[in-house]
Amino acid sequence: MNELASRTLAQIVTGNHRTAAVFEKYHLDFCCKGKRSLQQACTEQNISVDELLKELEGAASGTQTVFPFDKLPLSQLAEHIVSTHHTYVKNELTQLMAYAEKVASKHGQRHPELFKIFEAVAAVKEEMTMHMHKEEVVLFPRIKELEKLAGHEHGQARISVTYLRAPITMMEHEHDHAGALLAEIRELSGNYTPPQDACTTYKLLYAALQAFEMDLHQHVHLENNILFPKAIRLAEELSNAN
């Protein structure tokens, strides 16, 4: 129990992705702020670490198979992120924009926060579209190239860690900004709680936004806490070997 409290949020979710649902429940950021220990995160948000540990143990003891994302080769993990999370984001943001615009135009006079939510969704769409393009065109191909070079035992290629670290630093910064925008939306929407006069589309918007934020947390976790650190370690190993 105490050992788990000293582990970072990222380590806990990497070890068992089912624990992410518990962190989502308590709004504990395990992706962009995943380097905090569980004890530290609970202290910061005035949460009982003992109660949270009980819930984490319950989530971890489920019968669903835990997928070992941290054991995947870098290229396979990058492909999973693109096919699963990038595809989801591209499809979902178009629908979210349509919902947000419709709901703001219909209910915005009574609920002016909807105009700010629409602006935030538009900002997320613009940022994530450019962000994913840079990952798919620049960073992920570099990671795959790195993995190929590592597979050639007699290769003499020289590797600069900056070749990866520079774009990774940029991607992590953009993750932080996208996460902040979603946190703003969550606050504006009262934790995605529709008002009494909400129509069906209004309720759909909030439900879709909540699902989008949860997917983004998983998406960023796989990159910040697994893919990027593994790629940098591999680049450092190759750089030291040459």
C-alpha cells in the first residue's frame, strides 16, 4: 500500500491502465502531470490517499486483460496512437464543433458560458490538427527511423539526441496547452453537468466533451510517459555507442 503511494501517477497507469478511471474520477492528471507521486497528488488536492489506494486496488483487481503498452516496440506504439487516438480526435472534433456551435446559438443567451466553450473547442481543434500532423509527418517517422537503426548491430549511423528531444519538447508543450483548454471546458461546464433546460444536443455535447477529455488523457499518457521516454533512452544508447 505505502509502496504504491510513493509511485508516480504515470507509473501506476502504465502498470495497469484500468487505474486511469480512478484518476479521472478525482481529476488527477496522470498524463501531463504524471511525474508526481500518488501521495503528492493527493496532498495537493486534499484527497485521502488511503481511500484512493482502496479504489486503485479494486480497479487493478478486475478480470479484464491489462494491455502492456510499455512492452510494445516503438513503431507499433506509434502506429497504435495514430490509428486509435489520432483517428478518434480527427473524427470527434468535427462533431464536437457542430454540437458546440448549435448549442451556443440556441442556448447561449441563457448560458453565456457556451460561447466560451465553443471558442475553446475551436482552439482545441486548431491546435490538435496541427499537433497530430507534426507527429505523423516529423516525430513518429524519426522514432521509427531510430528503431530501425537500433536494429542494425553493425550500423555506424551517428545519432543526435536533439534530433528527437527538440520535437518531443514541443509536443509535450502542446500537450500541456491542449490539456489546459480541456480543463477550462470542464470548469465552464460544471464538470460536464448539463442544466435543467438542456436539450438533447446540449447533453450530447457535454457527454462527448467528457469522453474526449478522457481519451486525450490516455493519448497523452502513452506519448509523454511511454513512447517519448523510451525513444529518448534509445537515442542516448545509440549516441553513446557511436
